[in-house]
Amino acid sequence: MIDGLVGGRLYGEAQIRTGQNGKRFVTCKVRAATGDGDTLFVNVIAFDDDVQTALLALNDADSVALSGALTPKVWTDKNGLVKPALDMIAHGLLTGYHVRRKRGVVTGEGVTGAEGAVSGAPADDDDLL
């Protein structure tokens, strides 16, 4: 198992699912750019409640950085070309909506209200940066 950090854009929207044991989880796909200009799909699954809530608050093409356990995979497209992919069990994430909250924690500034929340959109556009 590889613990990694992947940054990219949400491809589609996150989906809530329920396992056979009745426990809820969230899945989504993230398109990440590679060094050579190609894109790599990351299949993400989240069991942590905070990560699930934050993923569900995002829309298609929103930027996101995820950390978690990575498993390399390959898949074959409709033309028969073999392409790389990654499966990730996400245990943490950061979006543009979290920037002010994280900056306040690192610098020691107190952060209160909506920008202190882990999930969801900020209270207004001024909270983005």
C-alpha cells in the first residue's frame, strides 16, 4: 500500500452508497494531470464522515487535493489501449474552500463561523482566500 497525495479536479459528482453491512460510504472520480500532459483517473472511496461530507459538497470540475492509501491499477479503453489508474481510500482532503481555515490554524489566527467548518462551501466569496 502506498500513502499518497493526489491533486486534481472532480470528474462528475460524488455518490453516496451503502455497503452490505449498512454502512454509508462515498465514491467519486478525480482527474489528475501527469507530468507528461496526460490525465490519470483516480477512483476514490471515502469512509470518514468529514471527508464524505466535503466530497458531497463539491461539484463537477471543482479542484480537490486528497490524501490516502493508493493502489495502482490499469484499465483498457474502448480502442484496446491499456491506461494507468489509481484506486484511493481517502482519509483527508483540502479544497479551495478550506484555504482560509488552514491558513488561520497554521498562523495561529483564530477562525470562527462558516470558514471553520471542515465541509461545505464558505459563507461568502471573501472566505476563499
